[in-house]
Amino acid sequence: MTTIAEKFKALATDNAPGQEARQGAGDTEGLMRGERLSGEPVDFSHGDVDAFTPPPDALGAFLEGVGQGGQQAYTEYRGTLDIRQRVAGHLARFTGAPVDAEAGMILTPGTQGALFLAMAATVAAGDKVAIVQPDYFANRKLAAFLGGTICPVRLDYMAGQSAGLDLNDLRAVFEAGARVLVFSNPNNPTGAVYSREEIAAIAGLASEFGAAVIVDQLYSRLSYEGTEYTHLRAGQIGADQVITIIGPSKTESLSGYRLGVAFGAPAVIARMEKLQAIVSLRAAGYNQAVFNTWFEEPQGWMSERIRVHQAIRDDLLSVFKQAGMSVRTPQAGSYLFPELPSLSVEPQDFVRLLRLQAHVIVTPGSEFGPDTASSIRLNFSQDHAAAVGAAHRIVEMVRRYAD
Amino acid sequence: MTTIAEKFKALATDNAPGQEARQGAGDTEGLMRGERLSGEPVDFSHGDVDAFTPPPDALGAFLEGVGQGGQQAYTEYRGTLDIRQRVAGHLARFTGAPVDAEAGMILTPGTQGALFLAMAATVAAGDKVAIVQPDYFANRKLAAFLGGTICPVRLDYMAGQSAGLDLNDLRAVFEAGARVLVFSNPNNPTGAVYSREEIAAIAGLASEFGAAVIVDQLYSRLSYEGTEYTHLRAGQIGADQVITIIGPSKTESLSGYRLGVAFGAPAVIARMEKLQAIVSLRAAGYNQAVFNTWFEEPQGWMSERIRVHQAIRDDLLSVFKQAGMSVRTPQAGSYLFPELPSLSVEPQDFVRLLRLQAHVIVTPGSEFGPDTASSIRLNFSQDHAAAVGAAHRIVEMVRRYAD
């Protein structure tokens, strides 16, 4: 039996985004070469909701929720039915397949809440879980916390047009007994979008082996020019095999309200609600009302948001590429995942040096898988000029610490 | 190994408070004796925040949180330090022992979130957990979900002045290997408050066996005339052995914001934060700002709230006692737990009949432990007249279905 101390040892969060305030400076100062770099501090660990503000109606919807009083304070654990129905209509149109607001959907405290519930509803101790590498760090941590065994599936994200999923790996882990696959699309941290062929292959293999697939589509609305986005749930796979997760925290800048949604397989959703009843009861009642504005942003709001992010993406790509750094062009979302060249300091120390010396916070690549320790993740949903300035400082720091 | 299906089978929520909307009428209509009873519907499964509204400054504090923008949207996982410091000061005064805002406190999505994290941070699969019976239903469900073995400790709540904890049971379960005790004070569902001697005995036994104690004090501010309330954490027990949980959802009617706090043993709090990072990230950022009004209600606000609840309590007690029903006088909180006499229908059916025929929703006693199936729990934080009317209808229903 695993003791509780062992169980938590694997659950390190010191390098998780947003937790940098809890890191001491340690011996990092002793490694410093040259002076500090001046420039506007940028925290690339998450998007800047001051630079990209929420849609105009969000707060008004919240206040309407407060005005509803008790009925909106104490909703069903899976959320208010009216709101689920409204959101289900939007998600059916967005994903191209029906959504059952009654039995096949749950509102959660953020997409993190949805991901936790979905994995806890499908993974028991001893189960094998297919996890893409690199992918969102919580996928691995959740699988480990639930006592699952991680079966890695490589993503060769620098290879070409497709996201680069190793389908031989996926078949092998299913053959080895994995019956749950979890992945993000677009991929976090690389911004790779799975091609139509890759999604079809995932659907085919999951069908062949009867596996459940949890797909985190958190960033799927922020899809750039020329990107074809394929929704797994609209493909050749049983509706009872897929849970799709999405929420308005990122593209829509509504993170401060902690809202997410999971939809799909009714049997899994039913388990998720049972678990939510003892984990957090429900997404905050008044906050649920903010969902009433989702997918109903003013005309042109979303296309403008995409256009501006694409411009930041292109400028950062050009800064890193001109410095000779290897980086994939993200097709959706606001993450960039450049690879650092060989440095005279360890990547973890370089990340700390970036913070202390260059006023730039990034997330170390080691959070996303064992093979990407020399990469860094940037959420480029930031003030455009500040982000470009910070990218130049990263390049200057790479130059200073070059091996 | 437990399969995922087995794990969720034990996690029934159909009779959980707030979930009545998901129950069908089933065959209950066929059991009905006589006509429906008229009267204002009352949902005793939770407090009525329309009858008892939040303190006046809560929404303003939320709006200030929104105004803070990104820094309040993306807080540390354990919550904003400023807010923790402010709340820690209040909680230190309230509980009579120091609170470490930096290392010994975490803000959570409701006290349910705090309870989940505290139990998940102390109970591993195979661990024995001391659980009071009757007590809050989630305690048992959480222990079971985490793979713990429940070791019951009886609460003879009808016995006398003290809460009635069976200290022989408690010693026996510690001797049998339990190293975690979880209990609510005041006890949910009975409103019993543990005496100074009982709290001292719990502290003594926990110290002797090196056990961790999680005490849910959610309702401890709503303490009636003549009640002496003893805070475990201020007693003769190691500060590293106690986690105290409280929040503003009940007495303060702030449930719609989903806020709770856990404080105490830094090692446990650290684990709880690691887990929160993959479960829900944080209590909703903007909502955290509402904590700035907590324990700072206007002069007289809390004493008036207590006075009015005590008046409802006394009227309901008198209705049930005049009908010959057995019920303990709650010393704190807004729960009443009367015992039903012998009926011609099963208690679960009686609860459904109450809903269909008498427009009264209560929570069946079976949710709180195996020995209290013939009791019902009422949250009497309701409109006074409506609550008294509903209590009369319960008595009339008891008469109709008497054995």
C-alpha cells in the first residue's frame, strides 16, 4: 500500500505556473552573469487578464445570478438546468455533435475541476492510463495521484503538419491494457492541433479497444488562420466513450470566475457529479450565471481577439527563430514552447535566472513530460509590446548563459 | 483492486440535499394517504438565503475583487496572501489560538472543498478513519472514496448535556489503528455541541495515539444562548495534529460564492495545496475577495441573526415535542434532527411523501449514519412562519402514516 506521504511526494507544485511567489531565491543569485536586464516584467506563466479583459457582459450576468438569490446559490451539483441547456446548444453547434444538457453535461469549478472529475471517474488504482508527452502537467499528476500507471505516448511536435502523435505508441499502450486516454487539443504546451487524420486514428483505436477518451479542448476557440480543427466527439467513436472539456477561463479571460464544463458519456458524467458532491459541491452558484454570456460575445469580439493573439504569436516566433531557437508555430491557443540551446546552467536554474535577472516568468518544460526539460512554456496572451520586450530579454539571457 | 465501477457504487447522491430535483416520483404516489396538504413549500435540505440574506458588504467586496483584475483572478493556489492574513487574524481571535496565514491556511471552494482536501491529505487506501455516527454524510463518503476503512464512533446525542461522544469507542478505534478522526462541531445533523470535557478527551486521545483530527466547525458562529463552545485547536493537542475547517456559506448566507478555509498543521495544508492545484486550482479568485467582509459584519448583525434563528428553533422544537417526537435541542447551527415514530411506510418513502404531498423537503437520516434511518434533518434557516407551517405539516403527515 502507498502511504499518504508517498502519495503526495509525487505531487510537486513548486514549479507550477502561478506558484512562483512561493519559491525562494535560493542560490540562484550566485549563478548570475552580468547585470539585471531592465524592462517591463512579464509573467508568461498564465494569460494577462488585464491586457485581455473579459467580454463586456460577464459581470452583468454574474450580478443577475446574485439577483436570483437562493435558486442560483443552491443549484444541482451539476449546475442549473437552464444554463446547461443554453450552453449545450452552443457546444453542439461548436463541436458538430449533439449535447445532452440533462444527462450528458456538468458545470465545474474551472476546466481543472472538470479534468480532475473526469479522470477520477475513469481511473482506479492500478489502471493504465495513456498520457501524451508533452502534455498539460496535471494529466500526469492526476493519473499518479489516482494510483494509475502512466503509459506515455510520444508527440513529435516538431515533425510536421500534423500534431505528431505516435500512433504506434498509442496502439501499444492500448494493447498493454490502457483503457483511458487523456490529451489536450490544441496541445498544451506546444499549440499543436491534431490533424483530421490523427483524430480519426485516435477514434479508431479507442473504438477497437473500447477505451475512454478525455479530450481537453480548453483553447480550441482561439484557432488561428489556416487551422482546421477536428472535434473528436463528432467522429467515428461511441458517444459513451468521449468526455470533452472546455471552459471560458482562457480565450475569454474569465479565469477569476472558475468555470468549466465537461460533456459527453452520461455514465461518466453521472459519476463526476457524485464525486463533485463531496469535492466542492458545485461550481460557485452565482458564477454559473456568467455562462449565459459564453459563445454569445459581441459581433467581432472573438475574431478580433484571435487576430491580436496571432500578431503577438508571429512577433514572438520571429524573435526566437532569428535567435536560432527551435519552436513550433502554435495553430491554436496562446502557448509557445521554444527549446533552449545548450546552456552552462541547468534549465531549472535558467528559469529562475529569467525571473530574478530578466523579470520574465516562464514555466519549465520539465512540468510537461520527461523529455522536454530544456524547453520553456510561454503564455503569450500578454500586452503585445511587453511580450516582445520580454522575448528579447529571453534571447539575451540565452546568449549570456550559452555553453 | 477496486474497479472504478465499484468505487462509485458506494457514492450515491440521490438523497443528498439539493439533489431532489433528480428524483422521479416513482411509486410514491401509490402510497399516498389522503389529500395533499396545502401551505407554502419549504426546502429544509439547506438554508434559505432569500429569507436570510448575506451581509450587506459582500457583493461590494466581490466587485472590488473584480476591479483588482489579473492579480485577483490568478492567486496562489492557497489564495491571496493579503486575504489570508486578514482572515487569519479573525480566526485566531475566534478560536483562541494563533493562525499562521503564510504556512498554515488555505482558501478553498467552500468548506466541502476544504473537507475533501483535508481528508485526501491524511487518508490513504487501507487507512482506518474514525468517523462519528451520526455525522455529516460526506465524511463517510470521502473516507470510502479514498479507500479508507470507516471505524464508527457512536454519538449518543439524546443522552444529556454533553454531545454524547462514546469515548470508549474512540479509544478502541485508535487502538485498532485509526490515525485520523473527522467530526463536525456543532454536530451535523443534531446541533449537539461537544462539551469542554469531551474536547479535552478528544485532544488527550489524539495526543496519546498521534492521530490527526479534522474538525468541521462550519456552524460554530451560530451559537445559541447558554452554549459554551470549545475550540479543539486551543486545547492540549499539538498544533501539527489539528486541521480546522470553517466558512461563510451558512450563518453568513454566502453559499453562492463557494468559500471555505482550512487552517492548522502546515504539513497537511501544504499537501492540501498540492492537491488543490490539480482538483480546482483555487477558490474562484474574485470570490476570495468576499472574505474581506468576513467576521467584519455590521455591529449587531450576527447577534440579531442568532436571535432570530433561536426563535425559529424554539418554535419548531415545540411543534415536534408537542406531537411526542423525540428531538435534541440544537446548541448551535441551524439543524434539527427529530426522530420519526414507527410508521406504516419506510422512512425513505415517508421523505418522498413529505415532498409530494406536504411540499416539504427534508434530508433522510440514513444519509448521516446507519443507525439514524428513522430520523429526518431540517435546516431551519428559513422564513419563520413558513418553517412553522411546514413543521405542522410534518406532524400531520406523521399522524396520517402512523403505524
